[in-house]
Amino acid sequence: MCNRDIVCMKMLFVILLGPVISLAQQTQQTVPAIQSTTQKTKKVRKHELYFSWGYNKEWYTRSNVSVSQPSLGNSFTFVNVKGIDHPGWENEQFFTKALSIPQYNYRLGYIINKNKGWGVEINFDHTKWLFEDNQMVHIKGKINNHPIDGQVLFADSVAGSDSSSYHYLNNGANFLLFNVVKRWNIFTNKKGSLRVDGLGKFGVGPVIPHVQVKYFDQPQNDQHFQLGGWNVGLEADLKVTVFQYVFLEYANKVDYARYTNLKIYEGTDKQAFGTYEMILNLGVVVPVGKQIK
């Protein structure tokens, strides 16, 4: 092959390959631009729906429990009673009990404005309030139309007690709140796979106690759930969300609950107490609403 043929072949190779090389260079320049544009135009949902489930531990203020039984001639008050909770995890029975037997709680919420962090929430705590057994209780008022002002040993079938007595909101003191929620972002990594938020919540709502009561030698009441008053609560949470959809939430909460007209044997009870709660929830987030940039 002569030099002239070699030169001609090189020229032909350049002519044929040149457009391909040029196209490749343009593609390399265009792809990052397309990726950048895609990233910039990536859209997210305008709102968020979330649900969580967890468990709680409570400490209560002391309470006066007032009892009215007109047909029996009884109108008395248990003064400054100590109430305790009942977490329900005896003997570390973490996997042998139904999820709804221990002191559980759930949250169902809706973030209305993601940028400003405002939302609303249904907030339910299955708390339990019990007279602490084997305690001396000051009782004041009248029984069988006779005045009484003294101490009784309040206990359920404990030797030396003043008859078998108990006062249990054991299937729940049950705080239901309709909350306003404010969220503040503390940290979000670049990929958005880890987010830490602080939340403040405030709400009011009804209490739905399950009343189980027996005083002295009286029959036990017909125990059942009752719509029995109201409560108001304030909550502060630390929430860690991973991969945008799963979160763990630790909460501290204070609540004031007032119970009235609770049905007992031949009469009614009323009481009020304050609560401090610690709560740990596991939840999921579902983006909803219109897409926004």
C-alpha cells in the first residue's frame, strides 16, 4: 500500500469518526446538565401523614377521690391518695402479651405546612391509675349518714385491711387529646436519609376511663368504659427519621385530667390529678398532597 493510500485512509477515518467524537463530547457535557436539571426539578409532596405506636411510664400527683352514694347515706372523700401506674411488663413478658395490654399510646398526625412545621394530631395514651395497695388513707365525710374522719387501710384482700377495697382505672385512665403540633428541624444530612426534629404539642380532649371500684363490703361496680371528663396536655418530643419514612420518637409530657360523674355502685366518683409521662414511639411517615418543587 502506497503512502498516498495510507494518507487517504487516515483522512477517511477522521471524516467518519469526527462526528462520533463530537457527539460523544456533547453528550458528556449534556448529561451532567440533565442530571442537575433533574435534581433541581425533583418534586416532593406538600403534606405528611404519620402514625406511631409505643409505650409509656407515668408518675402522678396525689389525688382526692370524692364518693357520692345517696341511697346508702355515703358522701366521703379519700384525701391525698397516692396513685401508681401499671406498665404491664411483669416478668419481662415482652413477646407473650397482646400489644394493647401494657400502657400503650398512639399518634395519628397530619403536617399541614412542611416548611413552617405546623400540623394537627390525634394523641391517645392508654395510661393506668390505681390506688396503691396497702396504704393508709385519710377518709373524711359520712358513711351510713354517720360522720367519719380517720384512717383506713386501703387494700385488696390484704390481712388487716378495712375490708377488701380497691379503686382501679386499670384498663385505662385513657387520655385522648386533639393536638396542635409545631416542628423544628434540628439536623438533616445532605442525602436527606437522616433527619432530627424537635416537636412541641399542645391539646385538650376527653378522658375515657375504665372504672373498676369496690369500697369496703360493697359489691363491685359494673365495670366499663365511660366518657368521664376532660384533660389538657403539653408535650415535647425528639424525633429521629431515617430514610424519610421511618422514625423513632422520645417524648416528655405533662397532663392534667379531671374525672367527674364516674359510675360506681349506687353512686358516682370524681377526682383529678396531674401526670408526668415518658413515651417512646416507633412510627412511619407517608407523604401526601400535591407535588411541589
